[in-house]
Amino acid sequence: MELTKEEEAALDGKHGETLALAYRVLVAIGEATGSEKLIPIEWAHLSGVNYNTIGDAGEQFLSHLSKDTKFKVKTTVNPMGLDFDTISKYELNEQFIQKQQSIKDSYEKMGAIPSFSCIPYEIFELPKKGTHVSFAESNAAIYANSVSGLKTNKEGAFSALASAITGKSPRSDLRDDKNRKPNVTIQMKIKNKDELTYGMLGYFAGKVAGNSVAISGTTNLDKRSCKSLCAGMGTSGRCGMFTLEEGEGEKIDFDDKEMQNVRDELNTSESGDVITLGSPQLGLEEISDLAVMLHGKSFRKRCMIFCPRAIKKQITDLGYAKEIERAGGEFLYDCCICLTPLINKDNVDSVITNSVKGAYYLRTSNGVDVNLKSLSQIVREETK
Amino acid sequence: MNVQVIVKGKTKGALLVSRNPINFLGGIDKKTGLVRDENHDLFGKSIANKILVFPFGVGSSVGAYTIYSLKYNKRAPLAMICLKADITTASGCAISNIPLVVVPKRDYESLKDGSKVSLDAIKGNIL
């Protein structure tokens, strides 16, 4: 990869240890992806915010980094492990809360906007189409490329961090128009489709696709299905983009048999103790839908609903929060299902969710069983 | 065998070969280095102090922090050999100073589990 004189100097440590580290990361990614140069990016969205995912190593790394680092471009951050406003209601050890606070402080000190959300594409105004951004959250990277018209690779936590520090990223993979063309088409053969079907389709597509995949047999997706597709795809593979049209190359069917295989892999229980909604976090539109669906009903079980804080005022003012709380829903802001310490095998055996991404991480990381079903099925079976 | 160097370094050790991609965040325990994804061909094995051979990383971008945590907890692989280095693995190795190289498919398939090799990720070869 060719670097400018200025970039070379930074890599050699002439502008400090932090910039040298950031450029070392960018050069490694550049080598890995066959990039020729670095290009400017306008917005970095960072993962690695939840203490449960980055641990003591990550917490100390960020604390050290924040001593002399300021982000160069607009920088937003992924969910934390908890909601500081309501944490006293949960049994969580003090050490976890302190470490999470330290991580939050480090990011804010470096200039991050405290968004704590995995759906930046839904809560921030988007730059104009074609703008290069650097999104580490996998569902957000896929959504940005496929729906928002932005350009990003499916970044790693450290590559997006390096982009936030330098304002740059290697020009490669999905940043290059010729690689955005899908070379595999998944033919959607399932007749009755809901968001869970699309989540499983995404999980399947992620396993078989390269950088970009075409999905045929489906034309318009509502927001819930679209987010579910992005999250499923981001969980299983390295694919960072989809289009809803026939692509070139190999054609692969996603039929009942393939869907059953995915279900068998992720669904490990026929029922659950707790319902969780929100991986990715639910936005305004989904909360509005949920309030309507729950009209005159109440949950038979505890139901945890994960949202970005950015929508709290709106859903409160519009009365949605009140209606959902009346039905027994419990709102948590700034965090999400994935690896939250609030759900673990000491307090819960099995969890009901409509999220394929949630299911994967609940099982592998939180160690609980999962009962996968669509939102409409959850409302039908788990409310009275 | 010639290799493409992504992150520089030198090491010697035994190969641990996987044919499945790795989701570091969900798939590997950052404190022990054990593979905890039941559906993975390395399930129950430790990747610590081995030269880890796998096609590429998948899934969560936070897997890069898992790689860094493994190093911090002294349970990291000595080096990694991939078929295609993904961004999460490359950035995780770069921050953690874990040598990372890429090999072509034919060479990748010739790497045998358990065999002892010497990896020079400066000159770019495996002996």
C-alpha cells in the first residue's frame, strides 16, 4: 500500500504512539484487503463498548488510549452492557458497573457522541449517498451499504477505531465499486415471510456469500425484516452488503429445508422464561408497531425491550412507552440483547426472541437456551 | 512455503487446523482460549500457544477485542494463518502483535494439524 509522506511519518511514530498504532492497524487491513491507498471517511461507528465483550483488557486499553487521543471525525458508539438509569433494579455486581462506567468515560473523553446504539442509521441524519463511513457494528455496516447508500467495509472494532483517530480507511473491498456487485444470488423460496424468516435468510446468506450478495424473490422489506436480515447476515459471515435483485454468478435456493437447518442450529428450546426484543435495538417505527400490537393485551412473562436512548423522549411523548409498559414491557436504553450481563444462566434458563443475532450470542456467550419465534407469534402466544 | 505477510513477526509451534471460519466474539472464550461454539470443528480445544490455521474470521467486529484479550490473558495463538484475512482478524492481530499471514488455497490445504513449523512473518515463509 502506498502511503503519503505524512502517513509514513505517523506510522513511524513521529506524531506519537497513538497515531502510530492507528496507522499500523490501517496498514495491516490494507495489506489484508489488497488496498493501494487510504481515503478519507466522514463518520466512524465503534463497537467494543460493552464491558462483557471487551473485558479488562479492553477497558484498560481504552483508558490508556483516552489519555491523549481525540477522535478526528464524527464518532458514534455501540450499546453498553447496561442502562445506568435502571441498573439498581437488576442484580449486577459493582465491579461490572464501575468498569462499564470507565469504558463510557474513555469514549466520551475521546469525543464520541454517547449514542450507545447499534442502529446509528436510524437515529442520526445520514450523510449524502456515496459517502464513505467506517461502521464496525455488523448490522449497521450492512444496512449502511444496502439501504442507506453509504459505503463502508464490515469493519472490525480496531479498524473503525483507527478510522475515528485518523479520519481514514484503506480503499478496498466494498469501498471499491467493482466489489459491490454481488456474485452470488440467494433465491428466496419461502412463501410466508416475517422478520424471523429474513433473519434466518440473512444467517444463511452470510455463510455462503462473499463481500456482497443478491437476494431474489422478494421486493420490498419493512424495516423490521430489513434490520433482521442485516443482523442475521452480520452474525454468520463476512458479507457486508445485499441487493434485492438477481445478481451474476451462482444461484442458491433458500427453501424450507435450508430454513429448518438454520432453525435447528439456533433454536434450542421449545419455550422460554423471558422475552427479549431488540437485537438490533428497536427504533421508533418498531416501537409504534409494538404498541399497536399490544393494545388490550398483556405479557404473560417478563419482556425486556432494548432501545436507543435517542428515541426515549419521542416514544414517551407519543404514549407508546406507556402503552407497552402497561402490557408489562420493560424498557432498557443504551444496551442490547447481545452479551448483556442482565441475562445469564444463573438467573434464566431460556429466552424467547425473534432475533437470530440475539439467539446466536445468547446461546454461545450468555450460555442460555433460546426459543426463536416471530414477533407476531410472541404476541399471540405469550400475551393474554 | 511462501506466505503473504499481514502482521509481522516470527514464531515456532504446532499447527491447530480448522476448516471452519471463526467468530471470535461468540466462538472463543477470551479468558481460557477454549473454542466454545458447539457447531465448530475445534469445539472444546484451546487455541492458546498454537499456530492457528483457519479460513477467515466471521461475525462480530468486537472479535478484534477478543483477540486482544487473549493476548492480555496469555491465551492467544502464537500466530494465525488464514486463507483470506478479514478486517476483524487483521486489526485484532495488528493491535495485539500476533503475526498473521495469508496462504493460497493449495498451500492452506496442505497444512496438517499438529505438525510443527517455523513461521517467519517478516521474510514471508513457513518451514
